Amino acid sequence: MRILFAAVLAAPLAASALAGQAPRITEEGDPSVRSDTVYKLAVKPQDHPDEPSILLLDDGVVRLEADGTGERTYRYVGQVLTQDGVEGWGERTLSWDGTRQRLRLNWARVVDAATGKVISDKPVHDQESLAPVSMSSPVYTDQKLRRLSLGGVAPGTIVDLSYTVESLKPVLEGDFLDSWSVHTASHTRRSRYLLDLPASLTTRLLERNLNFRRRERVAGERRVYEWITSEVPKVEGERFMADSNGVYMSIQVGGNVGWPAIARWYGELSKDRYALTPALEAKLAEVVKGSRTREDSLRALHRWIAQDLRYVSLSLGIGGYQPRMPASVLETQYGDCKDKATLFVALARRMGVNAYPVLLSSAGGVDEKFPSVNQFDHMIAAVEVPGRPGYTYLDLTSALTPFGSIIPSYQGEFGLVVHPDGRGEPIRFPLDPPSANRAETLIAGELDAEGIFRGSMTARSSGAVQYSMRNAFSSPLSAKDREEVGRTLAQGMFDGAKADSVEFFDGRDLRAEPRTRVWVSGGRAASASGGTLILTLPLGNGSSTQLISALEAAPSPRRFPIDVAGVIGPVESVSELRLTLPEGYKARLPQGVRTTSAFGTYAAEFAQQGRELRVTKRIAGTRGTLPPEKIGELLAWLKEMSKDDVRFLVLEEAAGG
């Protein structure tokens, strides 16, 4: 029987709301929610056969002040249905900023779902520690972790956990950002989000896809928003689902600061961080020595900071936002993104070039409508290169990104350029066209009458697809390493092939084209069969049988919009085979395939001119978001591509050959 949420929460909640504030939740309990009533929402496991657990209550009570301080209390009441759900509920980790926040565990209890009897009223192990530090990219922060191990968690139990995070000091006064997802990773029987703010405070508020209405009450000097709903189903993800979807229900709230205030804040924080010392002046002269142009000097400076200075982040206290002095970075030979960007900006300005720090999110996704320092976790540099229009953007923490290239994760995303006077300039990073992200493979050589191949394979890449190749060749290779790489490349073409020689490039040379070439011999490319040779094609094909089956088996109708870039990506790939056949042989050429859709283009071509057999495969993707009903168009395109399922070619010897 469906129980209206009002029966569980509304009566006691109404009293607190009329008082003009959200309930004050302490270790003693929540005055607005009766625990025994929540526990009665326990379900029969057989009614949820595909879920290891469900949420009986997902609860957030947030009280914020105009300056950005406040407290957030979260409560999760989960029912464990299967053994698979035990680990997720038996071990919990809470995190908070040890400098600016304070954590309070209100309670953590385990209850028998059938009887309501308390099995355990506190964690059996409760340990506090600092966040672990990676050895490869060390980041030292004030983040603290509290690990809880709960006893007695098993199928048929309920875990009831409540904690409060108190914000003592905002990074920027008046700046706060809070969000709430109504949908969770499991079925949620009751969901409540309460937001308690000063009545006079102007806030930004965004509701996405809600199928219920919020309530709003004002009493005295406080305003309380209430989002309360029940029986929120688990939403299964779909292949190629877009981030900007119209399915998940969520709420987002932000303070009243703007991007200009954030730029002024950072400008003031960093204004004295560009000072140079004689040691830095000398190092700059050493780095740019031999450069013929201003751009050559900037390239040399970029390479030195990006590759020769280690990445170490000391994000402790204000150090999480304020860069270290350039002299300190030079002395210690390490820095994080803001340290390296600041060092570059300082030295570029010394060269007479306009350069600025840029605040951004390393993963993208900044919502321009909700200005907040909390949306940023990265910094790069913008420089006005003589002779180049606009800004050239440089990520000084990416050792393998060429000068002026933009990391794929923040192409098209929002950034904030901070000028020396504290003025902020909102920008959008440029998007590379798919043609700039290109991978090419050419296999060229000769086949003898025994089916043995001799020739070469050349691979080159550019743009977003260059990084795997650059990374593979970013460290010096020993003679043994070179031999192993050559063997792997050779045998990846044809069985039994051996590498006669290999040509590599230096992945750390940012001006070098990512390109490798291997010369091979002895590869079994074709086998004799009834007076013919059966050639094994070393190129892929357009077959997408598994993907087509998965899409056709998905529930219909589709709910999520389609992320076009998730299908192929904004990339181009060309693979080509140029093979000189034995004298007198001719290939049976299959029909080519050519298909175009909103998701990209695909072409497979087969031709022979004289003794040369040429097979070419081209695929190119694109970007964008399409509505769910376009899934049929995607399926049709994949099926057209799958018509190119050629894996072998028959080579026939001409009569009298």
C-alpha cells in the first residue's frame, strides 16, 4: 500500500516550518521524523528482485547564512536486501574539509527490519584520518576522512546513518553552492530536501525535471524551501546517454556572488605572487637561450615548466587557492596547476607578453548560471602570442600537450580569465573540429605467391587521439624495449611477422609529429586454398553486431537524450592497405559501403589497379545531443556500417598466369 509522505513527515515538519526554520537535528535525533515510522516502510525483498538494497529515506536538511556559513545534515536509511548490498552499507566513509568545516556523526545504527530491534547502536570501528596522497601526482589537502564499520549488517537489516557537516568559514564570503539529486542509485521510498535561508537573501535556484511542486514558507527572518516526494524509482542508465538529460530530478541552489566578484577575489589573492628574483631572471635567460622568435621563447618556457618541474600540490588552508611564490617553485622544483600557471604568467610578462591565469574545471561541466569558486578545481594560462589571434591556452601541468593545444575534457567549456586589475573575462574554450583529431594507419608492402608479406606499417595521430601514442613513447626505450615494441606491432598485422626495423618518435618532443613506422617480413598474410589465396585483412570493419544487439534489447521507448560524441567521438580515423599482389593475381572485390547520418560517416572502399590492391576504411564522428527517438536512426546507421563485414579477400590467379 502506498503511504503518502505526509503520514511520515508532514505533521511534525509543519510545526518547524511554521516556526520559520528547518528542524535542528542532533545526536539525540530528528524532531521532524519518527524513526519507527520510517522503519515500517521496509519492503519484501521479492518485490525488488534486481536491487541489492533500497533507500527507505533519503534526507537532506541544509541551513545556510548569507555569508556562506551554515550546516548540512544528511540521513540515509537503507534496507539491505541481498548479500551484495552488505558491503555498501556495512562500510561508510564520510569526508570534510578539516580547515573550514566540522563533522558531527549524529548516529549510525543497525536495525532488524522485521522487528525494529536495534542490533547495533554505534560503529564497531570508527577511524579518522587524512585523505590518502597519490605517489604519482601528490596532492596534500586538508580533507579528512572518517571510516565507519558497522556491525550486524546482513540481508534483512536496516542501516540508519545521520551526520552533520558545519561550514565554519567560506572560501569567499557569500559564496555557496548546494545541490540535491532526487533520484539515487536505488529505489527511494521517501525523499526530503529542506533548505533554510535568510528571508532577505537573494539566491539562485534551479529545479530540473521535477514531477512534484516545492513548498515555500517564510516566518520572521527565515525562508524554508521544502522538496518532499515519495516512491522515486531507480532509473537505469542507457547507452550513450547525454549529460544534459531530461530525466533525473535535481535541485541546485547558489549564493549571490557573480563571476566579477570571484575574479576580484582571486586577483586580490594572487596580486603579489608574480614577483621575480635574480635566480628566476637567470633561469629565464637559460630557458629561452637560442630562441629566434618570441613564440619560440614561449614554447621553450612552456616545455620547461610543463616537463621539468614535478607536479606536487600543497593545497593546505589558503594554499588550496593561493599560488606559491615563483621563487619557491624554482627552488623546490615542483608545483601544482596554480603554481605552474603563475610561474609561466610571471615569466611571460617579464618577456613583454600579455599572459593571464584562467580558472576552470579540469573535467568541464561548469554551470555558468551558478557562479561559485567551488566549481573550479584547475588553473591554466592564457597568453597573447604575437601574430596569433585571440588567446593561446597552455596547461602547464600536462607534460605531453603541445603548445597551444587544448585538453579535450575542457574544449567548449567555461573558463574565467583574471586580468591584473581583478577584472574577470568569461570565455569558452575553442572546440577542435573532428578533422583535427585524426588517426591514420597505412600498411603497405608486397605479397608473394606463398602468401608471405613484406612491407611496413606507418601510424600517425593528431589532436585528441595523439596522447596514447605520446604517452607510449614518452620514456626512453632500451634495446630490449624497442625489440618488444617492434615484435608487438609486427605480429599485430600478420601471424609470424617479424620486425626488421622500427622508427619511433620522442613523445616528449612537443613539436614532433606522433608517428611510428615498422618494417616487417615473414608475415603469413594469406593461405592457399583450391588454387586461390585467402587474404586476411589486417584492417577492422564496420561490424557492430554486439552494439546493435544491446541497443535493440534495451527497454523501449528510450528515455535519455543521445550523446552523439559517445558513439564515435569527434574524431576521424583512416586505415589503408596498399598491397602489391603476386604477378597474375586478381582480387574478388566486395561491394563498398558508404553511409552518413547525424552520428557520423563511414566508408569502406575496395579497388585494384594493376597489381596493387587498395582497401581503405574511413570513419568520422561528431558532437551534439539528439532526442531519444533518434535511437532508431542510430540503429539504422550502425546496421548500414555492419554491411562491411569483410574479413577475408579471395585472390585468384588469372588463367595462364
